[in-house]
Amino acid sequence: MRYAARFLATLFCSLLIFTTCFAPVARGEEDPSVAVVSISSYDQLMQHATVVGEIVGFEGAQQMMELSLMQLTGGKPLAGLDKTKPIVIDVKLGKAQPYAIACLPVTDLKALLDSLPPQLSDNEDVGDGVLLMKAAEGPLYAKQGQGWTYFADQKEHLAKAPEDPPALAGDLPELYVFATRVNVQNVPADKRAEFIGFLELMNQIQLAGVAEAGGDIETQQALMKQNIAQLSQFMNETQDVVIGLGIDRDNKNVHVDFSTTAQADSDMATSCKRFQAGKSSHAGFLHADAAIAMAAHLSGKPPANDIEVMDEQQKMVQGRMMQEIDDDDELSSEQKETVKEAMAKILNALFDTARSDSLQLGFAAMLNKKSTLVGGMNISDGDTVEGAIKQLVGVISSMVEIPGPDWEAENHGFYRIHTWKNIPITEEDEAAAITKMIGDQLEFAVAVNAESIYMSMGGNAVEDLKKVIDASAKASNEVSKPLEAVVNMGPMMKFAAEADPQSGAMLLPVVGMLEEKDAVVLDINQIPNGIRFRITVQQNAIRSLRMIYMMSMMMGAGGGAPNLQ
């Protein structure tokens, strides 16, 4: 999971290379494309507009857009435009800083300009077939080529326009309404090193602040060094990064993709191979009727470099944790030793599992009048972890006057279940708030065997934990994605409405809409030498956003909830 977890964080940093002005550097004639932006063709955009209109319940969206264009162009909508080809933007590194060339499929620039209002089409011929567009706030030059018209903010850039923009965009226009691909390896090594050096300088400045505040300078320095090394590896081994917005006409949903491809035979490519569809013993979280659920599994041993990083992380985490335990004034010397011993056992088991050739885990939140949170994973030594939990609970029980747990209260399947019920809530304000969420009884439950552990907390902790265990056993022979997370908006909105009946009445129209096709889904799929994250928003979840917006507008104006049914 380490590579996947850091992907989104490092994606933004890597994209900065192409949007930040670098110091002027002498370069040869080669001016590589470091990124490309793709926008669907006019015909495809109109089709997408129709689908979006169907999704949000606004029929005639395409006709309204076309009518607006007719009015703007005086009845000559986009004359000279090839409506079957995409818009492509070529981003080049440049001698001093990155620049972009926009490629529009305009076969007759004069016809297009003649169709626009004078204030938009005003231009000046500056020679070499180049026009200066005066309507733009900044400099904008245009030049017509073979079947394409090119735009740039400097006249000389137009001499480097791509001859075949669709080839540059590849399959992006067919897959996405809007997308960008960053070609990381087209950025010279010296530029990547320059960026890493800049981050190291920023980290040194931050470390100086930590030292001045009396913080743990050694741990922070080790963490920053590790983060820089991981980012450097990401930049040196990544082939490309793609971000795209797509629309699924058949299923009436919208999705955003984040994908990355590594160079073949690199450590990152090896990490990506672990993200493959397969069977998991902990997939039941997705089948437990939860408002929020996640299940993930990785197959194959991590690369040696990843294992080295995990070793260092374990040392840092354990060192910091032991120091915090030593600094706790509420624990006796004997209790500190017990807690340190127990936490060391748990950390060893967790990191040993992460370093193994299989990692399976999940989480689920059941939101109702007895809301419960359940989490679980495979573990390298469940029996040892069970003993460590008993040590920790023993310390806690000796410090607070509450009933102890019922060890091995029951067996369920292959699991020993330990329960802790009727836990008092001392603060009155907290009790009132928690009772609305979980009822009048708080429970904890732990289910463990030699290979797995589940933990739950809430108003129905024992039964919901067993529900997830049963669902996992039933789904263990099914092939599932390496990671899938689901947020079901209907149960969440229903829970919010029931928790506060007075204001919740305003949410009832939304709750009624979210009885199906109401989810926001995150999943990961393997692609050649890489992985793809996808966030999908289903039809009614999108429609509910429009209703919520209209409700908020009317409430702000002093009105009631709109009737959009």
C-alpha cells in the first residue's frame, strides 16, 4: 500500500515541474513535450452534455448550448471548426520556462473569426501568417496550419507547433471529456534534480523551525529524508501520469481517473504488480450493508527498497512511541514497561504483515440508531497481538473504575471474540450526543485468531463484527479489486436527518432521491506497469448535489425546501 498511498501526495509535487518557472537555462534545439491536455471534440461534448442533462434531470441541455452558440455567432455556429476532432494543448519545457501551444481543429480561421462578434474577432496581421488576437487580456497569437489552427502567447512558439495533434493526445480524447498526461521522462534529469534540490532547501528551512521550537529534530529529519528519497524515486521511475474526467453514458455516472505508469522493470513497476484483482479473506466489509466501507488486498512481496523504507519507518514510529510512553506522568514505571512491551509486539506484527507477500484489510461504518465502526486485517501473529491487547486492557482497567472485558465471551467461526459492554459515558453533554448515534449502550469487541484480527466499537459492536466476519467468509472465493471504497450517500443522509429531526426535515427530499445509484466509489485497477485510481459518482449522488444547492439557496433567502420531484 505504500506506493499507492504516496501516489496522490507526490502527484501534485511532480506536476509542479511543469507549472513553475525555472531559472533560464541554455538548451539545444530539442524542445520536448512534457505534457498534453486533451478536450473532446465538439460532437462528443454535445453528446456528453446530453448525458449530463439526463443525469441531473435537465433535458434539453445540448439544445440550450447550441442555441446559445447560435446567438453568439449570429446564426453561424463555429464556422470553420472540424467538429469531429479534439482540442489538444501541447505543453513544452522551453528554454527558460514551460509554454503551451493550443491546437484547435479549425480548417478555416477566417470563417471562424467572421462568425464571432467583432469584439472577440478583432485581430492584427503581424507577418508570417500570424495574427495577434486583440480581444485576449494577454498576448495571444494565432496561425493556421493544415487542418489545424494554433494559438500561443508568443509568436515564435508557433514555429514549434505539432504536426499531428491527435497523435500527441493518443487515446485521451476517446476516454475522457477532459484529460492531461504528464510525460515525466521528457523532463531532463537536471531539471528533476533541480526540483528535488528546491524541496530539500524548503525542508531545511522547516527543520530550522522545528529545532527552534524544541521539537524532535532527529525524527523529523529522518522523515523528510525518507520523503525526499521516495519522491525522487517516483520522478525517476515514473513514465507518465494521467488525470482525466470521463462520463459513462450507459451507467449515467461521472468518474475522475488518476493513473500512473512506471518504467518497465523498475521498483515502482514491481510495486504496481501487487495491485491485481484476486481473492481476499477480508472482502466482507463491502457486503456488510455499511454506509461507508473499504476493502483492500495486495499480493506478492514488496520490493527490497520498499522493505528497507518500512524498516526505517518502524524504528522511527517505535522510538517516538516509546518516548511518549516514558513521558506519560499518569503511568507508573511498571505500567510503562507493560505498555511498551505490548505496543512493541503490536508494531512488530503490523510491520511484519506489511512486509509479507499478502496484505488484506478493511473498514466499515454502519450508521443507524446503533452505529458501529468495524475494522480488520490479516496479521502475521494474531496470538501475540491478542496477548498484547490483554496487557493494554489490563493497564487501562487498573487506571479507570469501569468493568473489565469478558475475555473469550464466545467463539464465532474460527475466531475468539472478546467483548466489553455497558461502558459508561461520564460527561453528560457527550452522553447526549453519543446516545443519538449509538443508543444507550457502548460496546467494544475484538475477534482474533492466529492469522486475522477484527475490532469494532459502537452501539452494536458484537453483532456487526460477526456480520462482517460472515460476509468475509462468504466472499472469500470471489475475485475482487485490489482496493475498493464506497460511500453510500443515501444511508448517510438518512442518518443525518434522523439524528436531528428538526433540521433533518429539510433533508427528506434528498433522502428520498438517494434510494439507489447513490454511491461515490473509489477503486484501484492494475494497468500495464502501473495503476489507475478511479473516483466514480453515481447518477443520484450527482442529482442530489443540485438539490442540496437549490435548498441552500432557498434557505438562505428565507424560503423552504424546493420540490424537485
